[in-house]
Amino acid sequence: MDTPLSTIAVVGLGTMGTGIAEVLALAGREVIGIDISEAAALGAVASLEASTARAVGRGRITEEERAAALARFRTADTLQAAADAELVIEVVPESYEIKQQVFRELDAVVSPTAILATGTNALSVTRLAAESQRPERVLGLHFFNPAPAMKLVEVVSSVLTAPPAVEAVTALARELGKEPVAVGDRPGFVADGLLFGYLNQAAAMYEANYASREDIDAAMKLGCGLPMGPLALLDLIGIDTARTVLEAMYAESHDRLHAPAPVLGQLSGAGLTGRKAGRGFYTYDAPGGQDVVPDALTPAAGAEAGAGREVASVGVAGSGTMASGIAEVFAKAGYGVVLAARTQEKADLAKGRIAKSLERSVSKGRLSAEARDETLARITAAGSLDAFAEVDLAVEAVAEDLEIKQQLFAALDKVCRPGAVLATTTSSLPVVAIARATARPEDVIGMHFFNPAPAMKLVEVVRTVLTADDVHATVRAVCARIRKHPVDCGDRAGFIVNALLFPYLNNAIKMVEQHYASLDDIDAAMKLGGGYPMGPFELLDVVGLDVSLAIEKVLHKEFRDPGLAPAPLLEHLVAAGCLGRKTGRGFREYARR
């Protein structure tokens, strides 16, 4: 079964098919683009001419290489043109009926040694292979959009696929400059299997009016470093396409996390399928356009919820990394800061940590020596909360333990002056339960900073049912002054970021438990196919498996969804003391420092 794969047919010349054809032609393959639509074929030729011209203009290829690539690409309107192809890649619409028809017709056309690949990301490769006369030659070859730019290719084997066929297309993917990942046959494979569950949860969050579309997208971009927010990404993918993928995933998993959010069906049914239609979650300048234009849901510029309270001084309670980071942020913004810890020694150490952080900024040219000295001078280290008597805003950053935080807020209630705003940085605990430890719950709000606080731009602003309007307005104004991006959300487990992030991480662990894919392949798939700055297992080890497990338990307890139950493998690793980088071993092992 030694197959050179020098002549390749691409069936379906939409955006994906055209992109795959471009990659193949530039890599020296003879490419036959097949589509029953003359307009699609002409569009593919025009697209290839334009994209290769841009590549020449940017110095990526020469004019001679461009001419050779264009000469290697020809189009046809019938599958008969695939007769001499050693590999056929179909990227026709996501329909069993359409794809099975293509495979049946190809059986009568191609060589017995030709490999047939489906580009599906939602349908069963095994079911498609069963329709072929040569199922051992059928596999999945899932490129990501845009194919010329995205490095990931998922190579999908069914129980019927012959290993030499897998080896041939894997070698081809590497020759194309791609990163092939071997996966088994289940809807969504690795990247989309994890991605679409996350997108679905974001759609459900929006549908529940928990947060605005802008805040959901900003939270995931700024809180997780993602290139796009989930709702904008759904618009790019196509809401109808996403719903199809989720339906296929749910049919197999029966996991409620994969049951398409009703809003996806409503938008699809109304023809509001995203960018291609000019409207989806957002409204665009034209069908197929990229620029978002204001609509009835767009927040009015500068609209804030009334006047807030004056804040001139800030108290930060805690002595850890988060507390010192928050204190640094406020001091840089010109606030007088009282940094209070349980002892004067701990407070002095925390201020020393800030001094080192500021010194690093000076050494990197980000801060002047004068600004460093002024910032540090604004911070007073104190060994008691009594120093908070005159602060206008008190922010706690102590251990993530409800009892500890309640005790702290009871103390703040006695120490802080009337009218002072009291903020908790909790990432998972109910803010209202903390507020009720005081006699002034209307003054209490959540201000969830992300670590490291000086670098991360996001703050989740968490209102309880008791939080006063002017307290909310105060915190929004403070966020603007410290140059952070505030997103509003209600007081429920996980807020925005953790409620969307940790089910995704949990599902990645389940993939490993089920021996579906390796740690390395899953991490590679999400970085290369999803644009994530870190793979899920890299991130879990950085966050800490104990912290991750605690958040998973809180989410499961609050939402009572079986799909949110912590993966047993996560529980086992935590029980064994394998907590990630901080212990030298988590999902991976790390060198001791």
C-alpha cells in the first residue's frame, strides 16, 4: 500500500475546500478541484490567484512558485475527474446523505488503492466508511479553517481503517507543514469535541441573560488569552454548523453539556447564522462581512449605572501573590494603599514582593525609577485590619475558604467607616454569603482579579441581589482608573470565566480517561486548532489540580449537572498529592528547582 499521494482531488470548493487545494498546490501536488457549481469553481480559482498574489507581495513565495502552483490546480464539475487521484478529500456539506452519495460514486471511479478522506468534523467516519466498497481505505482528514494558516490536522481512524492508509496521510500532513494528531472516530474528534461544548455553554450563558455578549467575549479573551470570544467565534464558524456538530456530539454522549442551547436553533431557524448571513449573535456590515456594526443590543457609549462613591484610598487584605499584585495595581494608578496582613512581618514581606516586581519593570524599561519610588511610597504595610479605618474601598485577597472570608468581612464591617465599599476577590464562592457576614451587605461586591494582577486586564464585577447601585458604579469607575476591563456578572458559581473554562478542562481529562487521545495530542490540538495559549493539561498543571478540583466541585454542586462532575482521574491525582507544577508532578512531571 505504498501510496505517493502526488495527485489529489478535493471535492467541494467552498472556503475549506479551496483552502485545502491551495495548501496542496503550493506543496507541489497536482490538485483537481471538483464542484458541481461553476460559480464555486470559478471562485476557487480566483481565490487561489488572489491569495498566492498576496503571498508573493509579502515575500513568502516567488512569482515562479506562484505560477507553478496555479498550473498544478485545475477544476472539474464531475467526480469522474478524480479517476487518477491517489487521495480524494471530500469537504461537501455536513450531511450523511450527501457524503455517502459522494463515496458511492467515488467507489466506481477511483483506483482500488486510492485513499478516500472525509473532512467532516461532526459525522461518523465509521458510518461513512461502511458505505464504501473499500472501508479500509477510508479515514478522516480534518483541516481547520483557514486551512493555509492553521497548523492542525486531525487524522481520524475508524475500526475499519488500514494502518498504511493512516501512515500515508500522516506523512502527507507533515510534508504540507502541518501538525497531524491521531484520533479515534467520535463526533468533534479532539479540538472540536472540546471546543464546541465550551461554545455551547457560552451560548446558554448568554441565553440566560447572565451576561451580555460583549462581556462574555471580553471575559474569555482577557481572562484566558483566547484570540476570539465564544459568541464571535460561533458567528465565524456558522451557528447552523455549530448546532449540527453539537447534535452529533449529543447523539453519542447524551451529555447535557452537548445538547444545543435553544438559542442556536432559534437563530439558525431565523436564518441568522453568523457572519455569512450578516447577523448572528452580532450584526455585521454585510453578509460575509467581518466588521461588527452597532445594533439594538450594543451598549451605549459611556453608559454607566449612575454616580458612584468617591474612592481616594484603598485597603488590600492579604499577604500572598494576589494581594501584593492588587496592591501594586492600585498604587500604580495613584491610590493610597494600605496593605494589611495578619502580622507586620507578613505585610512587610508582601510589600517587599511589590518592590521586586516594580524593580523588574524598571529593568525592562516599562517603568521609570521615579515612578517606582512614587508607587512604593503610596503603599503602607500594616499588621492589622485596624489600619483600614479610613479607606474608601477594602479589597480582600485571602484564602479561598468561605469561613475565613466571612470572618474577615465581619472584621471589616467593624473597622471600615460607613460608606466604604467592601470587595471580595473570590473566584468560586457565593459573594452574598460573604456579604451576609456584615451588617451592610449592600456595600459588598465581588471584584475578581486574575493572576498575575498587574498583567491581566480583566476584572469580573459580581453583583449580589443586595449590592447597591452606587457600589456597582463605584467599582466600574475604579476599574477604569486602574486600567482594567470590567465585565458584569451575577453571583453564581464560576462567574463567567471559570464557569466556561473548567468544564472544558474537565472534558479534556475525560478524553484521557477514555484512552481517546494522549495528553500531548490534546494539548497540541487545542493550541494549534483552537488558538489557546496553553493546552488544557499545561493549564491544569499551572493552575494546580487541587484548585481545579475545588472549582469543579463548586460548579457541580451549584448546577447539579452530571456532566460537570469532576473527572475521577483528577480526583485520584489530587488524592495522590500530584497537584501540578507546585509539587513537581501533575499530569506531567517537572524538574525540581
